[in-house]
Amino acid sequence: MEVVFKSIYARACMGAGLAVLSGLRAFIPVGFLALYSRLEFRSAPILAGTAFAFLLKTWVIILLLVLAVAELLLDKVLLVSRTRDQIMQPIKIVLGGMVFAAAMAPDGWIAMTVSGVLGLVIAGLADHVRRSMRPAAAPRGKGETTPIILISIYEDLLVLIATLLFVLVPLIGALVACFLGLLFYRLRRKRRRKHKGLRILKG
């Protein structure tokens, strides 16, 4: 069983799942992956001797976790939601590629490069789905802002719990990535039907 958790397939599943989470919260997945690797926790990849060995440094882990906390707090400030999303979108995409590549780092440059590109795509899709499913942040009253803040808190809990689960049971990461693809497909179909309806009305 330990061989299974240390296999390339386990790391691929875990990396894909962490890339999805990076589209929700940029710094938590890579920060905890670095921490897990430092502690040699379960199926966490061994980053020592790879291009991502710098993630094992104490100050890097602390910095990532501090940035993660700052991101959690900033996500609750609705007045800067649009600006925040514009700034964080490329950061999430880059870190999505980085966390997937780091997960595959023990398997060589080819696996690391391919997974890095896939991570960029997955994190970008996750960020797109997240913004598409969130209600518009227009804080006019308590009744409108409270649901958005609750959604943000639910996202925080989802990312924190899933980050641990993906290391304990890497297969869950692949399932989440597949679920993301399904959500993206459904959103595209819904948008196409909406546009088709508008064209019919205009006609």
C-alpha cells in the first residue's frame, strides 16, 4: 500500500487536485505541499534535490503560510473584490502550475514540465468556474454581503480540508479535477443556451 501512495500516479492525482485548489486559494496548496514535504508526510513528494528544493526552506514555508492567511482575510473584503480578482488571477494560475510541477518533481523534467502546463490550465479553469458561480459582490446591504462572505468561508474550509485529503488519499485529487471539468462543461452549455435564447429574441 505504501508503494501505491509513493507512485507517480498518486503524485499526479494529488498534483491535479492541488492545482484545482490553487484556482480557489493561491497560496494554501503550495504552502502546505512544501510543509508536508518538509515533514515527509504520507505521499507528499520528496522535493530535496529537485528544482523545487527551495520550497523546503523554513522562511519560504512561513512566507507562503503568511500570504495564505492574508489571502483568506482579503477575500472577505468585498469593496476590493474586482481589483483583488484581477491581481490574484495570474498568481493563482502560476502557482497552480507550480504546485502540480512540484508534486511531479521527483519524476524528472519531462513529467514536471508537462504537469506544470496542465497545472496552469487546471488552475485557470478553477478560477474561472469560481468567479462564474459566485454572486456579484455589490455590498449594498447586510443581506447581500453575508452570503458572499459565507461562500468565501466555505471555500476556505474546502481548500484546507481537501489539501489534507489529497495527501492522505491522492485519488480524490483526480476526482476533483474531473468534477471541475464537468462544472466547466455545464457552465459553457448554460452560457451557450443563454446566448442562443438572446439571439432568438433579437431575431
